[in-house]
Amino acid sequence: MPTESTPSSSDPALATYDSPIGRLTLAARGGALVGLWAAGQRFFGRSVGIDEAVVCFALDLTSPNSREVVLAEVGWDEADARALRAAAGWLDGYFAGETPSPAAVPLAPAGTDFQRRVWEAMDTIPYGATRTYGQIVTQLREAGTPASAQAVGGAVGRNPLLLIRPCHRVVAADCPGGYAAGGDAKAWLLAHEAATASSVS
């Protein structure tokens, strides 16, 4: 289970990461990751009050070789720099076909109590596996949380921590279903995990 803390009200530290599904934006505040979005993603930055226009000023953390230098020079709060470094390292491992632990990244997503319960349910979906919206509804109801497939879908779509909170693993009963970062990105992620699941299990 990822570690969570309460974010502060200051503007987040922003960075980018070039990935196989496009440029990702990372946001840290209060020593924790508060956002991880794909370009053009629905609800991009909404939970922390930013939009894609600010990304042009963000640091590029794609290269592990330059990451330490870039983070040392920017003068951010050290806790925020550590959170961004941890998230970039998590992405390195994930796209290399590993299953990095979300617990290695301090997380502080902003959301309602119900959204958090749905996101926690997503955390339990194993790498390379999927669950339907209906299965998550059942999981929540068994834990005492009233839920409908529509409400779960809404919460999944507002997940502010793409990939680390694996909303791409939530599918419709008869098709892959929607994805805030787009259908092509979801198809790539599911294929990536299917191709690498046996080597990491």
C-alpha cells in the first residue's frame, strides 16, 4: 500500500518524464507526489490547480544520469526533490518491465473519501491483471462502501496518479473501457504488462 501524507497548500514542484506513452508530468508538494498525468489527459492537474500550460517550465527528469544534477540545481525543497526522484525511479523500473513497489513513492492524492477507496481498490490489482468496474463495485460493497459502476468509473477517471495507481487495469466487462490518457495509451500499458508479467512474477 502506498504511503500517503497530507499535501500543503503551496504550488507543486513540477517535472516531466518522456515515456513510451508520451510525456508525463509529475507534481510534488509537501514531500509527496500529488500528481502524475499524461499529456492531454482528462482532468490534467485539476486536483492541484495547474494546467498543461505550466509544463513548458518543468524540469525533465527522463535521464537517470542527469537527474541528480538537475534536482540539486533547482533549489526545491529537498523533500519534494526526493519525491520526484522516487517517482522518476519508479517510472524507470515500470517501463523497463519491472514491478516497482508504489510504497517507494510517498503519495498524497487529493480526492474524496469515496475516490480514495476506489483508488485503494485499484492498488490491489496485480501487475499484468485486470479487474472490471463491476468487480471493484463488489469489492467495495464487501468492505462496507456503497458503490455503483458509474460512481466507480467516475473515481477511476479522476485518478491523479496515473500508472502508480493503476487505473489502466480497470476494464469494462466486454471491452478495455475508457482511459483518461486515451485508448492507445491504455492498450500499450496492458500489452506491456501482459508481455512482461511472466518475467516479473
